[in-house]
Amino acid sequence: MDRYQFEDLISDFIENKLSMNQRKDFETYLDENPEAMQQLDSVKQVMASMKSMPEVSTSINFMKNLNKRIAAEKEAQSVVKTTRSFAGYTPLMASLSAVVVVAVVLLGLEFMPEATNQATFTPTMAEQQVDDLLPVLPTQASDELLAESEDDSTNVDEDMPNTTDFKDRIQLVGDRRP
Amino acid sequence: MPEEFRYTDEELIARFQDGDEQAYVELVNRYRDRLMSFIFRFVNDMEKAEDIVQDTLMKLYTHRHFYRNIAKFSTWIYTIAGNLAKTELRRKKRHKVTHLSHMGTEEREYQLPSVEPETGETAQGHFAEKQIQNAIQELPLHFRTVVILRDIQELSYEEISKIVDVPLGTVKSRINRARLQLQQALKEFR
């Protein structure tokens, strides 16, 4: 056994955890090396001193302070519980959600065409397209405008030659008339 | 309370998990001084040690449902306390500023000397305690933890192995090395 092996086994020797053979080797080393015996005694003393160190106690205010912290913790927990009482939402989240819903509804109304607001019958897209192809029925205002334009056209007709006979003016494709 | 009617730690934490706050108070009473001793020997600062013990017991309160009855309660609570103490030491190392409130008892004793005169034996005892405490502070953290748990707290090797989460052989080796280092450090004071 050398010094390093001896040092590795000191604690096991003190705590009586060596096998018979190891113990015999250890004791032989101790007998041959007085400084090893001193070191062993010294380690034993350190261990005894540590065991006899007085227990350190908490201060007299320890429980008071701990109880304060527990009370604060309980209060914090109760606040968390109450803030989750709106169907799983915090008041902040519930308010934000409500604002978003209202904003979406208002924007929807803003961009919705007026006709659809007033009409009781809302045409489908196909019906709308058919309507676009049909001639617009004259209203009262358009009748007046038409009347004015008819008056003007009468005057124009008087000045212009009769252009109803297009017989000699139309030449069809393939017509080889001069 | 007679010994045979005492609840075990594991029974108490089970009761606390079921809502019995009196069980929590009993656990606090059982562990506050043991934890205080462990943490004070570890950080060498009474105020900090008390704060860490408070934090540990608050964690016990708030995280009670994290405890599973697969390990001893003492293992679990010592693990929490040890981790908090290591965090505190790392933080202290980063912000190494000395304030009065951050001084250990040794420094405070110079500021606030005891009014009662010490007898020769008591003074010698205090001196020896201080020397050991200082020598412990010189140990690396992984040696310090295990030697305090073994030689001051008197826990078993198996329990220490679970608390520090290293193999049993490593724990034994570390404890032996720590004792040798302490013996070397204290040799000159004898």
C-alpha cells in the first residue's frame, strides 16, 4: 500500500467499511508509518469537530416572515382565480375580444353597399348580371332629357338631307358594283 | 407528541398535498433549523442563509404537488435547498460587492461585539468553529455540499447521492477528499 491508496481508504477505515484484507493492509501501513497514524487521528478530529459544531437556528422573526409570504402567495392565487372568472378569459382578454368583434361588425356595415341596406329583396349575383344586360327603364328625369333632345333633333333633321335611303351607300363584301 | 403517534415526513407531505395546512407547519418546524444549519455552513452568511431557507419552504408551499412519493421527503427538500444555495453563491460570485448586510457572522462580530464576556473554553470553542467554518468555505462547491451533508447533517451516503445526483462511489470519494483537504487546512491551527 502506498500513501495515495492509504489516503483513499481513510474514510472507509474510520467508518469501518473496509473488507478484512483491506483492513489488515491498512493497519500494517499505519504501523509502518507514524505520520500516517497522525494523519488518521487528525482526520478523525476534523470529523468530530464538524459533528460537534452547534446547530444554527432561524431567527425569531422567521415564522412571522414566512407566514407573511404565504399570505401574499394566497392573495396572489386568489387574484389569479378571480381574473379567470369570465368563461376562461382574463378581463383584459375579454375586453380586447369584445372590441375586436365590435370593430369587425362596424367595418362590415361601413363597406356594405347601400342598396342592400334598403332593399327588402337582395338579388343574387346571377340575377344582378342579367339586370345589367337589360335596358334601363326610363325614369321621370330621363323622360324630360329625352324630350329636350327630341326638340333639338327636329331642328337638325330640317337642315340635314334625308338620309334614310342607304341603298347606294352600302356596299357589301364581294359586291363588285362600280 | 409521543413518537409512535408522530406522522412521518412522507405522511405529512401527503396530508399537505390534500390541503392540510397544519401538516405544512409541522414540516416547517421539523426542517427549518436543519436547513438553516446546512445552508449557513454552505454560504457562511446568516441573513442569506435565512432567506434561502425561507425560499426553500416557500417552494415547498407552492410546489407541494411536485413531490412524488418515490423519494424521501428529506432528499427532496435538501435538493431544493442545495440548488437555491448554489444559485445564491454563483450570484454572489458575479456581484462581489461587500455590504454590511452581506457580511458573514464573522465580520459582523467585529461590528457588533458580544456584551457578555466569554470564558476561556467558550472562546476556544468559537475559535475552532470559526476555523472549521472558514476551512469549509475554501472547499470547492462539490466537496463542500457532500461533507456538510455527511459530517454536519449526518445523512447517509445513499441519501447524499440522491440529493446531489451523483453515483455513490463519487460521493464517497468526494467526502474523503473533502475531509483530507479540511485536515490539511486545519493542521496549522492545532
